[in-house]
Amino acid sequence: MTTAPDADPEPGTARRRWWGSLRARIVLATTGLTALALICAGAVLYLLERERLETQIDDSLERTVAEVRALAETEIDPRTQAPYASAQDLLYQALQRFVPSANEGAFTIDSTGVLQYAELNALTPQEDIGLIDAIGEPWESGRVVLASAHTPVTTYRYVTVPIQVGTGPPAALVVAFDAQAELRSLTTTLRIYGAVALAAILLIAAVSWTIAGRILRPVALVSRTAREVSSGDLTRRVPVVGSDDLADLTRTVNAMLARLEGTLEAQRRFMYDVGHELRTPLTVVRGHLELMDAGDVADATATRELALDELDRMNRLVDDLATIARAERPDFVRAQPTDVAELLDTVLAKARGLGPRRWRLDALAEGTALLDRERVTQALLQLASNAVRYSAPDTHVAIGSAWEGAALRLWVRDEGIGIPPQEHDRVFDRFVSGRGAPADSTGLGLAIVASIASGHGGDVHLDSAPGLGTRVTITLPSAAIVDGAGSSGDRAAGRAAPTQEEE
């Protein structure tokens, strides 16, 4: 019984949970900070304006108190040009001079109740029993009272000024502001501010959503490309837009995808090569084993030797393939400061064991180079082994090195059969052997050399012609380490090495 594969939940999840996306978080953070700033600004402005209005009311009430006191200090009634006969006469003059502002009113009061009120009153506080009860009998304290009163009608800010003339009955002037009415315009302004702020927040949210979408577009492309790569399309790359941090991220992701594609391609090639190249020796061994006469000692011995020879060939093949596969890894080359002259001497000493040739050093570069000693030795010995395979015993095989600016050139040359020009581009491919190659050749030697050079950031150059020998040069750029060894001229060309030949 088979079941359908699970559908990819990511797109649907992204649609259902858009509020949890990075874009939504950016928009929420932006609008949240904007809203907080507008709320704080509105609150501060409201409190400052409220305090200004309250101070303005108190200043107006205090000016009224000052005017009444100035009027009382004259002690002369303008109507009679005689001293005031009673507190009511003085307060009458005060009411006549009182010019109320909007939401303001004034009246006088004594022990019998409200006596009189200003004719120009815009407000009629004398009709509010709650205010009358809150005021009480202000003349008893004998001092001016500035206070607030909350009644079922409204909230007042008022002042009481007690007056007594001689031994007559006391009275008081009451001036009151409708504080709620004064603040009502401020409240209306605050509501308008809130509506404008809300519209601004919504506008900022919409603009932020659009801008965040454009800024995060490379991230969305990276995510979409990653899904496509996960589905098997390793050739997909993320378009690079702009030159900002996200563009750098895109380039890094593309480099990672390229390395991933190269690694997987190398693995596929490796598996194909292993399957292809091992099939022949396995077929040979199997065929001989099937045809072997177990009762014939000579036949069994010959079959055993052939099987061992084929197994040795398979072992060399697997080792070479493993080396090429490792060349795709970033840690394939581990460069260390290396003495070039000492390296060449060591390689020459090892190469002499490859076969009886007239071994020699062409030139010997001095100084220290940054390279992987083990890998470079492997490459040079591989070239030396090829030189032995394709040259006669009485010919020269030379190894040399020279500086070319900051680049180090290493070469191996022989006087062998040479390589036709039409094969120069192919000999560095896998499983390609030149003409006259021995039967046990895997065709991977020069491919390994090219991989080692590439791992150092360098390349390999072939100079060969039929009958004129072959010279293979490895160039390692930026290998020089300034250590004071030799002059710039010595480093550029190397020095001639003393002839060291083995007949």
C-alpha cells in the first residue's frame, strides 16, 4: 500500500502565519514605536496645554481679587463720593466693573443668600445649588479662597473674596469659571489629534509594509531558491540586487549553492567513475575465476596472480579517485610556510627511486613559499612518475623551480615521446591516458596534479610535442613570503642548480 507524499507545508504556513514573518515584525515594530511616540507627544502636549489653561484661569481669578482689593482700599463710593455704607455697596461697584470672559460668571452672597450677580455673566453659577453648598459661608474664614468644586452640573474653578465694611454684615464676591467648558476645546483638539495620529499610524504601517517587502525581497528570493534547490534544482541562483548587506548575503548564499552543486556533482562523478572503472577489473577477475581449472595448479596460480594484479590496480584507482574527490573540499590544501629549495631537494631524492634516469635540477628558487608541502610533493612525484613512464632509461628528467613575481613556478620536464597538440587539452581530464600509456595506467595522474594546483589557486601548463619531450609547469600565485632570502632578482628567476645526475 502506498501513500501520497506529504505536501510542503511551508507556503501555506507562511500565508496563514503572515503576522509571524520578519516583514510583519518590522511593520509592527515600526508602527508600535510610531504609535508610542505619538501617544507620548500627545499626552505631553495635552498636559502642558491643560496646565496652561488652568494657570490662565487662576491668573484671571487672582486679577479679579486684586481689582476688588484696590476698590476696597479707596473706601469711597463713586456714586455718593462718601465712604461705603455697607459691604453690599462695595460689591455692587465690583460687579459693575466686572467684565466676564467666556465660561465665567460672578455674584455676591451673604448670610441671607445670593444678593446680586453680574448682568454680563456668560455663566450663571449662582443658579447651581451644588456650587452654593460648596462655597458655604466664606466670610467666616476672613480670607480669600481659591478652589475647585465638582457639582452634578459641571466642575468649577472659583475664588471667594469676603468683604466687611465697618460693623455691618459681611458679604462675599464669588467669581467662578466653568472648568469643563474651558477644557472642552482642548478635549476636542485632543480627539482631532488622535484621529490624525491614527491615520498617520495606518499610513506608516502601509508604507512600512511596502518598504519592508522591497527590502526583504532578496530574503524571500533566498528562501524560494532554497526550496527549489531542496526539490532538486541545484542550478538555481538568487538574483543579486543592489550592493547593500542583503546583496552581500545573496552573494554568499550563491557561493554556498555553487559549492554545494560542485560537491554533489563531484560525488556523482565519483560514483559514476568508480562504477565505470571498477567494472572492468571486476569483470576480468570474475571471468578468470569462472574459467579457472581448480585442479590445475598452474592455471590456479596464474589466475591468482592476475586477480591480485587487478586488485592492486583497483586499489590504486580507488586511492586516486579519493584524492580527486577530496580536492573538492575546502580543507584539501593546508598551506604552510615551506622552504622551496629544501622541498625540491626532497622531491628529487624521492623521484630517483622511480626509475633509472638522468635526474637533475634545472633551477632552484630560494626563499619560503606558502603551500601545502605534502600535496605539492605528491603532484611533482606524479609528474616525475609520468616522465619515467614515457621516456627512455638513458634520457634526462629534470625538476626545477623559479619565482615569477609573487608566483612560484614548479616544473618537471623529460625527453620522452611527447604529446600531440590535439591531446593537450584532454590529458588533464579524468581517465584520459596519452599514447603509449602502460596498461595499468588509471588516467588520473594529471587530473590529480590539476586538482592540487587548483586547490592552491593556481594552474598547470603543458608544453610538449611528439619526439621533443614534455614539460609540465605548476604555477602557484601569491605563494611568496617576504623573508629576506635572496634579492628580488634571485627570487624572480631562481638560481641555476648544480647538476646532479644519476646514470
